[in-house]
Amino acid sequence: LKVGVLISGRGSNLAALIEAARAADYPAEIACVVSNRADAPGLEIAAAAGIPTAIVSHRDHPDRETFDRAVSAELERHGSGLVVLAGFMRIFSPWFPARWANRLINIHPSLLPAFKGMHVQRQALDAGVRLSGCTAHLVIPDLDSGPIIAQAAVPVLAGDTEETLSARILRQEHRLYPLVVRWFAEGRVNIAGNKVTVEGVAC
Ligand code: GRF
């Protein structure tokens, strides 16, 4: 399976996917990385791994859908069959999730549906929850609301700051996201309405 990854920044999830895809038995290949920001550090991670990169700036496009179509054209040019959002910070027009319906995934650093939007680790600390984590989900037009594919939980510890909690969650993201991409590549992800099941995975 050819995977297109969309980033806006750091690219640590991208790095985890690249690392996973190095294994001979990994069934997916990172075919291209598209960033909406020219200064995204993740672009260098991709280039160092020999992966084609493209910058599609929202500033060069008059509206969201035109931008979305330009991003999509890059993904298509490299034969992407799955689009993976990895710290991509632009909101799509409805066109993009429709174009890539059931083949567009995101990872979010909370246990959805709790804590949508920005600064979600801060939201978790402020709410006093004892568990948080990350959620891999299908992307639909509503932000952070698509069908859940998989989650990983971490404890919230006394004395946690946004930084310590984020780091604990991020370690799980780096484990979970390559696994989810593997499931797609193996054709084990079944989508029925808003319920996702994965063959061979009990929960
Ligand atoms: C991660 O926390 C991810 O959950 C969120 O954006 C962040 C991206 O980090 N969607 P990175 O660019 O992959 O390091």
C-alpha cells in the first residue's frame, strides 16, 4: 500500500512510520510527504529517508477547496492509497474527506471523544482525568469526530505538566500509528457506518 503523509511541523509520527516501513515485512510504503509549511522540520526527515516531498502552501490558494485539490493532486501523483495526517494543522473543506473517504486517517493526542481541538493535553490536566492517551480515527468533515480505529491509554500522573503528559502520549502514538497503517495495508480494516472493526483485533 502506498501511503501519503501530510505534515505541518515536527514530524515525529512521520519518523515512526518511516522507521516501521524499513522492516522488510512491513506492508506499506511511504510514497510521499506533503507539507503546507515550507519550514516544517518533518520535511528534512522525509528527505533524509529519500522520500519525495512537496510543499503546498495555503497562501498560494484562494480558498480551502482549491488548496485541498492541490494537496490531493500531489497525493495522487505518487499513487497514494491511504492518506495519513501526522501533525497536519490545516482544516479541510468538505471536499477532501469526501475525496479520500475511508482512506484518510488522523492521530489525536487524547482519548476521543474527550478533548477535541487544540492543547488537548492541557484540557486533560485541567479536567483532572486519570487516564489519557491517543486515538487513531477516520477523518470526516467534523474536526476530531471520525470513527475510531484504535486507542492507547496512558496514566496521568501526579505532577504531570503538559510536556510530560504529551511525551508519554507521544510514545504511544509512535507505537499505534504504524500498527494502524499496517492494518490498512493488510486489508483488515472494515468500516460499517461509524463503526470500525479490525480483523484479528479484539477491541
Ligand atoms: C501529535 O501530538 C499528534 O497527535 C497531533 O499532532 C502532533 C504531531 O506531532 N495530531 P509530530 O509532528 O508527529 O511530531
